[in-house]
Amino acid sequence: MQIDKTAELNLLWGTLILEELSRLGVQHVCMAPGSRSTPLTLAAAKQSKLKQHLHFDERGLGFMALGLAKASQAPVAIITTSGTAVANLYPAIIEAWLTRVPLIVLSGDRPPELIDCGANQAIIQPAIFAQYAKQINLPTPDISIRPEALLTTLDEAISNQSQPVHINCMYREPLYPSTMSANFTQYLSTLGNWQHTASPFNQYGKTSQHSLPTQDTLARFVHGKGVIIAGVLSPEESPESLIELSQKLGWPLLTDAQSQLRQHSGVIGNIDQLLHQPKAKALLAQAESVLVFGGRLLSKRLINYLSEQKWKRYWQVLPRQMRLDPSHNAKQVWHSSVNAFASQIWPRSSDANWALQLTRLNDGLETLFQQQIDHAEFGEAMVVRAVAKAQNRQSQLFIGNSLPVRLYDMYAPITSDYPRTYTNRGASGIDGLLATACGVAKHQGKATTLIIGDISQLHDLNSLAIARTIESPLVIVILNNDGGNIFNLLPVPDEKLRSDYYRLAHGLEFGYGAAMFGLAYNRVDDFEGFNEAYQDAIGYQGASVIEVSITQHQASEQIANIATWVKQS
């Protein structure tokens, strides 16, 4: 192979990689600029099957890809250059690994002779993500390596993969083809019909772990009093089928904030707060059996209930084998889709409707929240409830970590209509939340609202550059209580330590940040102002920022007061 054809062979390999990824289900490719990744970038630029997204910061790029993958339910490719550019993807890769989101990292790299010798922008990239990504380390493109070997490597690595894959691509210079005069016809001839079809070179059947109980097993399980718990479920997992199952068995359905069902009128959505209430706790203590769908529960009170109750029968339903129970309860784990498990021929429980009073208590809390939040002082819980009420089946709600998602879990309203909800609760970091929400919004252009805290937004400030590229409604609601005030709820030894080392009051506002990125902006400090600003923003074709100014102790004091009311009700 002549040295002056190196750039063209690099580009050919890049083209083969991007083409095969598109055939393997990739719809989006996210790219950050860099020289060493040029063969991949040029290949992606001419790929008509992939929608391209660009951002200058790899950390934000990785989280945008995460959001795109969550919304599309398909793998998303990420292209970065060499060096610390790759390392900046680490937080998003960790989150994707823990929550089983398929991201495919294509990192440009120096060739072996330029590693560990002082060459510029060269680090050891293989295995950089440790256990958090399956690693594929490609050699430098070489005419002696057949193209089908490259394709079958990709096919095996990507097919049926539900977690991140890191494909490290070493390229020798030159990287920029001056001409395209090389004739690779003979080199590609062994690919046969692949060049004239739209299918991967190797096609793998879908692998699935599937286990369902027998009819006798079902009959034994439903005997007595039981509860159903819905943990983290995606909109595509048919969570609504659990409502029908709950009605069929006559058992209450307790829902997590991330179940897609938190606001549904047919469930026990206020379970976190009900577990404050003596009547509800006494009633729930009668349960003998529990059926858990998914995992990663948000409410510590619900986690403790699962852990402390003396269950006669404990079943958990997961789509594949994994361990999602920090309490390590003894249980039967079934591998099945939610819909397949719920659609079995279930007999009615021998103690059907044993917990009807729980529905009345749940509805009573909604009335209490209307009184103590909706018609009380302006604050964070009021904003969260107002946003939740304004959603519909076509809208998307991304809820930030720390205080926002807890407020939603505790106080979300019961409604007849509710949104698709998204979170980043694998590692529960406060980094990359705006970028992930942007990815969710970008996939299909549905109206999307992000509720995010001020410290979280400061972490991801430059992702406002991604937000400015969005053409559909994206409302960024920033709850600015001047610091990490979730620590008001935690047992920090004294107030001075809390203030000096945990809360990190900053005294900053986001108006100039929004202006820097050319985003519409409103700052509000009362409900009328918020409601007017939100209605305008949700109808605006593009991203806009609503900064909600709230005192440091408003939310924590309200949470404590409501807990007192609940315990006494």
C-alpha cells in the first residue's frame, strides 16, 4: 500500500464503520471536532442514513447522545478525537452502563508507535472506560486486513448489546485525503452482496431471556394479600398494562416517580408520603406478597418498606438478568417484558381489594397537597406540580436529580393526562442533565420540559449551546434556591458546616448566561409570573429559560411541615 493512499484507506475504514452502524440500528451520530478522528468525521458527514449532531464539549456531547438513545430506544454513535476528549465521555458512559443504554464510542487514536513516547495528545485509550464499556481495539487500517473482518467485528460487538461499546480507532497520518484516486474495487470485492443491500454483514438473531411462571405457580402466588410495585420503566415497556393487572388481581399498584405512572389516577402514586402516615403503614404491613417490576426505586421509605416487611412471597420482573435490589431480599426473579408478564392468565387474588382504603388515603393526600402546596406560598413544590399538571401524552418531562426528582416523587399531582418522563438515575449525578434533556428533545422534536436545580445547571452551563440548536419547544425551568439546598434535609452536624461545606451558596443568576447563548429568558418569583412565562415558553418553537427565584429554606421547611400534616391526617 503506497503511503500517499493512507488517508484514503483511513476514510474507507471510517466509511465502512459508519455504514455498518447504520445497518445495525444507529439513527444518530454525535460528533465533537478533532483532527485524529477525521476519517470518522468525514465518513459521518457523507452518511445520509444518520442524523448528525455537533457540540464542542465532549462531556455534554456524551450526555446528549444518552438522551437521544433514551428517546429513540436505539444505539447512538459518538465520535471524539484522541486524548482527554475521550475521557470527558466518562460520566455519560457510566450512566449509560448502569441504566443499560447502548452508546457506541468511536474514538480516534494515535498509532502504536506514538503512544507513551511524548507524542502530542496521546494517552492510553484502550480500556479507558474500565468495566463500563465493552472494548473493541481496532488496528490501524491496513490493506492486508480484509474488510469483512472489520464488519464482522462490529456486528458481533453491537448486535444485542444494551450497554456502551468503546471502539478505539488508531489512524496513521496523513488524515486528510487530498484526492480520492485510490481504487479499492478489488479490496471490497470479497464483501459480495453487502454493497448492494441494507443489512449488516453478519445478522444475529435477537437474544432474550424469557421465563414465566406456570398457572399453578400464579395461583399460589396470588393467594392472600399483596402489592404491586412499579419501579423504573420506559414508555416503550407498556407500563399501563400494570394497571390492568392491578385491577385483575385486586392488589394496589404503588408507583415510583420513574414508572411513567406516577400521576395516573388508577395507582397509589403518593406512596412515599403515605409511608409517613400511621393508618397507611398499618394497612400496608398486612401485605404478604409483593410483585416488583423493574428497580432503582427513588423513595427511601418505599425501599425500607420492601426491606423490612416479612414477605411470604417476593417476585421481581426484569427484562434480563441483573441485580437490582440494594436490600438483598430473598426473591424469585423472572425475566420477561412487562407486557408479557402482566398479560398472563392471572387468577383473581383470594384477598382481592383488601387495600381499598389505601386509595382513599392516597386521594386524601392529593387534597392535602392542593391545600398545602397549590394554595400556599410560592415555592419549588408548587412549580413542580404546576409543570406536571401542564403535561399531556405527547409531551416529555425530564426531571433533574437532587431535589427536583424527589419533589416530583413526593408531590406529583393525580391527573387524567401525563407525560413521558425521563431521568438520569443510574449514578444519579447532577452533571449533564441539560445535555441529556436536549438529546431527548432532539429525537422527535416533541415539546419537552426540564426541571433542574441551580447547581446542576451550573455544572452543565455550556450545554446551553446545544439547547440553542433545538427548534421544538424546550423549556428549561431552573429552580434557583442559591445552592445545594437538598442538604437542608440531611443530618449535617451543624448549620455552619452545612452552609460552609455543603450548600455552596453562589449568589448567581442565569440571565446573562441565557443571553450569551441567545436564549429567551424569564426570571420569576411568584406563581402568576411563572404560569404566564411557562405558557409562553411551551408554545415557543425553540429553547427558553425560566429561572425560578426561591429562598434557601422554602422547600425544606415546606417538606417538613407537610410531613407533619401527613402523620397527623
